[in-house]
Amino acid sequence: METGPHYNYYKNRELSIVLAPFSGGQGKLGVEKGPKYMLKHGLQTSIEDLGWSTELEPSMDEAQFVGKLKMEKDSTTGGSSVMTDGVKAKRADLVGEATKLVYNSVSKVVQANRFPLTLGGDHSIAIGTVSAVLDKYPDAGLLWIDAHADINTIESTPSGNLHGCPVSFLMGLNKDVPHCPESLKWVPGNLSPKKVAYIGLRDVDAGEKKILKDLGIAAFSMYHVDKYGINAVIEMAMKAVHPETNGEGPIMCSYDVDGVDPLYIPATGTPVRGGLTLREGLFLVERLAESGDLIALDVVECNPDLAIHDIHVSNTISAGCAIARCALGETLL
Ligand SMILES: NC(=[NH2+])NCCC[C@H](N)C(=O)O
Ligand SMILES: [Mn+2]
Ligand SMILES: [Mn+2]
């Protein structure tokens, strides 16, 4: 029987919590409150208790972005659909600006050899986190935990919400698209499709299915989790992104909390039933901690304002915090 706390697998336990309180990648205000709520829940101290030295790294002025978002809503009839040059990507200027700020903060952290734990905000912020991590670890594999594939291009997106598009920007899939928003041209877009694996998918748009298939991206849906079990799936995912080394090598995890079933994590913008159980969702990151290869983590899409009951807020925030702690070495025994 393997024993011992998983945090012993991390050699250098220095971490920065990057705050990414951004909501412009989708239309529902409140997701910018995620970082504040998780900190209020005691996340930083509980990470220190696992033997990490921690510090806070702000990435942006939340008020500024929220202000712009509110202004835009007030001035637009029928929601927040702002189109530039006939492209349906909404708020591309805001997303470009915010993700660049996140990129700068995470770059600072990784270049100082610290572990970046980025708290969102909506999932568009991963454009910044993953780009910064790849600068430092070009060989890193990316595990994307999500109900959604978030790989729509600015042409395929059905909603225009850029939190449904970060992976396409990371892979440079919008580069040749006419009208690619100027604001997102800073993104290197050099993530190889071979270096990504999804876990938890169950709501993938038709255009996204085609991209996943055409590019041969490793994608494990809930069907695969049910069929093979979560441990086999996570091991297959690690091998998919590091085939030459049998799954060993640096791994970044971008964790959208809607990968977990809304029974457990109800306060999120685009919930989809039939997801991971809370234990599967936590085991996944426990297993990554055990590998000793996790180099960066995002926890995104907690939106306390979408809770109908107070209990939904605490369920969501405590689960979000548990995901971070388990990834950083917390064990049950
Ligand atoms: N990060 C997320 N929760 N993304 C949801 C995306 C939903 C849908 N596929 C879209 O493109 O709009
Ligand atoms: Mn999602
Ligand atoms: Mn997502």
C-alpha cells in the first residue's frame, strides 16, 4: 500500500496564488468573485498547512473590468453582444487585455521557479496562464478538465463567448481567420494538439467535435470515465501528452469546476448534468499530485452569484478549494 502525504512528491514547495477576477469571457457577472471567495474560505492558509510557502500575485484591477462590463451591458439592448468587424467574438478587447495581464503575472511566477495557482474568473483567463507556462516549460502537457472543450474558433463559436474559445487561441487556430481580433494577437498560439488531453467532456459543440477529430486531440468524455474508471482515464491522459516517457513529464492542469457534476458544484455559469462525482474530481488531482509532475493549476468558473441557496455558494467554493488542496498534496490519510 502506498502511503504518505502526496505533497512529499513536490520538491520545491513555493507557490504564488495568481488572482484572475475576470468575467468578460462570458456574459454572467459574479464569476469575478471566485478568487475573493476562495481566499475567504481559507485557501491560502490551508495550502501553507500542506508545507508550501505562499504569496499572492494580483494580475488585474477587477473594478476596472467589471465597470467596463456593466457599462457595456447598460448600453447594449438585449444583452451583451458586441460585434467587431462582423466577428461574433464578444468583448475581444477586454479579453485580450485581461489575458495579457494574467500572462504577465503567471510569467513572473514561473520564471521565479514558483508554482502558479491561478484562481478565475472565467476560463478565458487560461489563454494567459497556459501561454506563460509554455514559455517556461515548452514540453509541458496540458490536462483540460471540463464539461466543455473550449476549443471553438472565433468562426465556430455558437455563443460568441470567448471562455468557449481559449484552446483555439492557445493552438493558434484563429491566426488565419480574417478579422482575428487585434487584441488577442499577442497570444503565441504554439500549443501542439498532441500536448493536450481533455477529461470530463459532455457538452461539445458540432464545430468543436470536428476540430478534436481533425487534429487528433486526446479527449476523454464522461463515457470514457464510466467505461474505464477515473484512474485509468487519468493515466491514459498523462500518456497521451507524454507518449515517449510513458506519461512522465511536466503537466499543467486547467480545471473548470463545471467538469464536476452540478449536484456538487452548482454555482457555475454553464452547468451540465452527468459530470464527475466530487470524489472523481478530487481523485483526478490527487493522482496528479502523486505523479510529482504537476507544474501549474487553474481553478476557474466558480460564480457565487449564480447560487439559488446559500448552501450552493459554500458547496461550490469549498469544492473549488478542495480541488486546489488535493492538487497540491492533501491526502485523506
Ligand atoms: N468555460 C466554459 N464554461 N465554457 C462553456 C462553453 C460553452 C459553449 N461551448 C460555447 O462555446 O459557448
Ligand atoms: Mn466548462
Ligand atoms: Mn471551461
